[in-house]
Amino acid sequence: MEFNDQKKEVYKLILLQTPDIIHGLLSLTVETDHVYMNLLESAPFNIGQAKEYQGVAGNLVAFACKRSFECGFDGNVVFTAKTKLINHYIQTLGACIIFGQRMAILEREARFLINKYYNS
């Protein structure tokens, strides 16, 4: 499990008004020169056309980019995408393919996502 692995940092996205409702989860591992996203999940009620909130996954990815900057990695985030989501990640996150299903978000796109979701 993600939470039991001491090398992984696990975060949840909640609303302050309803802290018991988890809208999304993120698991990260801080590597030597980047942050690796092990897990990115939106709650079932935040997936698809009838989702309750838009941008849950984007918000969590922006957080991963922010964490990468905090670690001195220039916002670099790496993850392995499900095949059917590769084009979606290219279009919505500005991710690029490293090889196969391995993708990365690099500094320029990381700054864009942070500014979009954190207004900083």
C-alpha cells in the first residue's frame, strides 16, 4: 500500500468545508533529480462528464510540480501513463513522452500548472 511505504509521500485533496470527503489522492516518491508520481486518482464522483469538481487531477499534478520545485528539481515530474491517457496528458498537462508510457512534465509546463492552480 502507498501509505505504508516510507519512501512515498501520500496526499489527499479535500475541501475545508468537508474535510472527511476525499476528492483525490496523490502518491509521490522523491528521486535524485525529479519527483515520481506513483499514483494519481480522482474520486469516482469527480470523473467523467457528470463530475462534481473539475480539475482535481490537474490540481494534484500541480502540487507534484510544486513539490519538485521545493526539492530543487525545477518542477520535473515523471510518471507512467495508462496508454489511453497519454494524449490527454499531453493536451491537458503539457506532458511529454520520455519513452513508451513513461512521461514527464518539465519546468515550463510545471510553472504553468502551478500558476493555473495556485495563482502564484
